[in-house]
Amino acid sequence: MNAYLKNHSAEIDSIAISLADHFAKPLYHFTDAKSYSEYIEILKEILSWSIEFYAQYHHKLNSWESFEISQDNIYKSADRNEFMIAWGRDKLKKFTNEYTDR
């Protein structure tokens, strides 16, 4: 798996940047992070999300026209980015629910 990830690091980085743009601040505020190390943990969480998103959807999103009309487009998104952000909202919701349960 590590070799697979290394071979696709540019795509994963791009996903991580987009997810961080949308979700780093909400995660930071939700966790009430007060230190640099806590912020790093938030970024590690987002990187984990980006790897998961890439593994689940990258191959499907290569053909957006087919994906858009498929049942896999569970968010009924109009483009790849909209789908990724909707997916990220679900991850944020799951994270906050699990974090609260701890």
C-alpha cells in the first residue's frame, strides 16, 4: 500500500489541500486545539481522509461524466470538487460524533 501511495502522492496532496482548505478550521475549532501539536494532529486526520478518498473514489472520478449519473454520486454533485467537499462534510460529521463519544 505504501508504494501505491507514493506513486500517487501528487493526487493525494491535491485532495489533502482541498480538504484542509474546507475542514482544518472547523476541526481546529471543534477540538478546541490550543497547541501546535494538536493542529498537526488535525492535519494528520485530514491527510488520512485524503488517502481514504483517493482509494475509494479516484479511479471512479476519472470519468466524471459516467460517475455523475451513476449511483456512486450519492451527493448528486455537479462536479468532482463538490462531491469531495460533500464527502468531507460526512467525514467531519463522523469525526465530531466519534470525538464527542470519547
